[in-house]
Amino acid sequence: MNNIKIWFVFFFVFIINDQFLHGQRSDSSSSNLNIFIDCNYCFEDFIKTEIDYVNYVRDRNQADIHLLLTKRNTGSGGSEYTLTLFGRRRFENLSDTIIFFTKQADTEEYIRNSLVRNLKLGLVRYLLQTPAAEKLTLSYAKNESAKITIDEWKNWVFKFNLNAYLNGEKSSSYTSLYGTFSIRKVTEDLKLNFSLNESYGESKFDLGDQILFSLSRSQSLNASFILSAGDHWSYGGHFSLSNSTYSNKKSQIYVAPGIEYNIFPYNESTRKQLRLLYRISENYFRYNEETIYGKLRENLTQQSLMVALDLKQIWGSVSLAVEGSNYFYDFKKNNLYVYSELSLRIVEGLSFTLYGQYAVVHDQLSLPKGNASTEQILLQRKQLETQYQYYSSIGLTYTFGSIYNNIVNPRFGN
């Protein structure tokens, strides 16, 4: 035990000494740009290897530039990337925004090269105020065949997807099939979506003296249209036809017009949104089995209101959504859903994360009469009565030590 303590002390002194010596050397590079990268899965290692003439730091309080990268999907299935460079310390009053687009068919190599190319352009005016300015050069790739691009498909995009999952061992097996076909068209003033979905799942368990088999399937057809009514308003509607063995629905027809107001302009949606969406819907239910209310079919009118907040700022990000709904024939048949996701940088090196969702459920109209079997409960093949649902997670992270994060070492994976 004493030997372990001695080795621990020796190791700790070595780390402190190494940090002190290297820390002195790190200070000598303070004239270079210090950059803090703020993004999720944005090819950080590739950025660091391709742009190796700046310093990358692990905390924004040590940065000269806070790089915030956000993206959103485009109508054609591609992405719109937004690079926002916030100046800090010696560049406190400077900021820049760069936007570029990628197509759905673009490879990861093309996307990450486009990201690096645009980031290099954004860093130029900051580099001009550092010793690195002496090594900057400018080149231009002339395009001899540049011409106006004509979209022969008129913004229509078609997509087909088929997935199969197989999992098993000696005493059990699981098979799942899922397929979808979708059509969409998205412009600045219009968004149309159509999709057809089919899912099939079966489970089998060999218990020796008996074999348990469970089957579930669902189908749905969905269509929606959304029209622009300015920078803050939009309106539209949704239609769906579906069935589900799990939910005891032989068929459900859902027709719901709605209207939405965004406190912030829609063109700022990658950074901030505060949307209020109201819908009123007609529902036509047909059930596989008689429900606990003695129904095999019913037609009901429902309303819902959702308030959703999304912020992505240099201090972190927050998402919050609250949605409530009720049936007009009985206001006690209602549902309230709350979702939250929070990521905060409290002080240097200290961050806090919170995720949670909670639902108050008082509108399970399709529950079948009678008790579910043990197999249906354990395999989750039949919806059970409940008055609430929840999921949550919380985390606290503290990092200290070297402020620099330049090194990329892929050995033995990450």
C-alpha cells in the first residue's frame, strides 16, 4: 500500500512538472489565434489537421475566436451550414457569418473540405492581425464554364428507403423490416411532404417447454403542406391514414389544419426560434378490438397548442417544447407533453447538461378491453394503461489542465 502511495505522489509531481514546463512553452505561441470550436460532430480532427497554423483551445474563455457551427436540412435533402465567428479578447468587437450549402449526394470528404475551405476564408481578417499574415497567399480557381443552373426537377425530391434488422441466438430471435417512400418539395414559400411507411416486427423465444411468438406491424400514409405568410407567420395542414397492432387501431384518419407564429424571423432559425403552433383536427378511429369505453369506432374533434423554443448561443444551447391537446367532447381527455434539453457552460471548464421529457396522459381512447397477456407486456406488443410517461438525464462535467487542444492522434481509435 505504501508503495502505491509513493508511486502516486511521484506520478502527480511528474504531471505537475510536465504541465509547468510545457505551459511556459505554450505561452510563447500566444500571438497565434486561439480558436474554440463549438459544434456537434463537425469533423474537428480534420479541421485541426488542415488548419494547423492556429491554436485550438478547450474553453471559450481562452479563445480569440468562438466558432459556432450550426446546420439545418434543406428541401432537397442536403444541408445549410452556418459558420459564425465571434471575436473575443483582442477581437471583441468583430464577428462574421459564413453560409454554405451541400447536396444530399455529397460525400463526407466533399462536405468536410467545403467546411475547411469556408473556415479558412472566414479566418483571413483575423489572421491579418497576427504574425501569420506574412505567410498568407490568395489564389482564385477560375471557372471557364460557369453558367446559370437550371433545376429540371423543380425542387421535387424522391426518396426510397428499406431496412432489415436481424438479431438472434440459440433461444431467441428478432426480425424487423421497415420501408418508406417519400416525396417532398421545399421552396422559400412552400413546403410539401408525402410519405408512405410500412413496419413489421416479430420476436421468438424458445423456453424449452414452450415457444413464445410475438408479431407487430403498422402502416401509415402522411401528407402535409405548409405555406409562408411572411417572416413570422405560416399556415398549412396535415393528413394521415394509419393502422397499428400495438395501439389497437385498425385505421385512423387524421386531418389537421394549423397556423404558426415565430417570434423571431424564420431566416434566423439556425440560431433561435420561438414558435407557437395551433392545430384543430378531425379523427376517425376504427379499432381492432373493443376498447375499454365499449367502442369499435368513433369520430372525434381535437385541438392542440405547442410552444417551442430553440436557442444556440455561445454560452450553450437550450431546447424546450410544451404541447397540450384535448378532445372537445370531453376536456378531461387530454394530453400534456413537456420536452427540455439544456447545455450550459457555467465557468471555464465547467459545463452542465440536462435532458428530460414528461407526458401527462389522459387520452388513451384505443386501449382494448381486457387484460394483456404476460407475453404482450414483456415484449411490449400491446399498449398498456398509464397516466404519465417520463425520461430524464442530468450531467456535470469539469475539465482542467492545458488550454490547448491542437493534437490529433488516431492510434487505436478514439
